[in-house]
Amino acid sequence: MLSDWLYIAIFTGIALFLPGVAIFLAAVLSPKKPDPIKTSTYECGMETVGEAWVQFKVQYYVFGLIFLAFDVETVFLYPWAVAFNKVGLFAVLEAILFIAILLGGLIYAWRKGALEWV
């Protein structure tokens, strides 16, 4: 039993050590010659006019997160739909419960006004 945890500890140590070494070496070995051209904002090869930092409405991010959540949920429903003929009644009821929870989240977001593009 202890040997199983030892393998996990060694794997975790290696997983933390290797990226740390890579980041350290990049910080030490990378050239450090900043100049105004390198630190200027670059956008599509055109010179920026005015302030380069533009604040976006939070609505865009909320809309994107809602889309991402429902997109991931469809990925979870796909294997169930493929094996629909092979699953029993319990799996069908679980899928209905899952879709009901999704609809509850959709109704909540709708009532909060998160889906209105203003």
C-alpha cells in the first residue's frame, strides 16, 4: 500500500520539478535587451492610435462562460446518446435529471438577464 503512494509522490515531484526547471532556465538564459520597439503594443502590424487597453463589458465574458458550460455539458451527453439503446431505465432517468439541472441553470441565467445582448 505504501509503495502505491510512493509512486504517486515521485510522479508528483517530477511533475512539479520539470516545469520549474524549465521556467528557471528560461528566466536565466533568455536575453534581456528591452527597447521601446519590443515593449510597444503590436496589433496586426498597424500602429496603435490612442489608448491600447480597451475595457470590455463583463457581459461578453459571462456570455462566453455560459456558452462554454453548455458546450461541455453536450460533450457529457454525447456518450449517453450513442449508447441510448444499451442503457437501462436508471441511466435514462439520470440523463433526464442532468438535462433538468441544465435547464434550471439556463432559466436562472435567463431571469438574471445574462442572455440579453445589450
